[in-house]
Amino acid sequence: MEMLTKAWIDMKLRIEAMRDDEDGLSTVEYIIILILIAVVAIALWQRFGQAVTSRITEGTDAINGMGGS
């Protein structure tokens, strides 16, 4: 019975230590922020991606046209 009580106390102490540990919490917060940034970036690229690609192509064509005779 004493061994069972000791195991119970040990388990309770480990659970309390895990509950008080905040290192994992900051990792989860960083992951959530990273996911939000990725979602915003994807949304912006879908909204403006074609316009950006078009402008880059126009610029490239203009630069290539400058070198010709």
C-alpha cells in the first residue's frame, strides 16, 4: 500500500510540474503566429500574385529591350 501511495504522490508532483511549465506554451504561441502569417501570405499572394507576376514580366521585358540594337 505504501508503494502505491508513493507512486500516487510522485505522479501528482509530475502533473503539477507539467502544469506549471510554460516553455511549451510559448512554442505553441509561436506556431500559431507562424500559421497566421502563412495564411495571410497565401491570401495576399492569391489576391495580388498575378499583378506582381505581370509587373515583373513587364520590367524584365523592358530591361531586355534596352540591350537590343
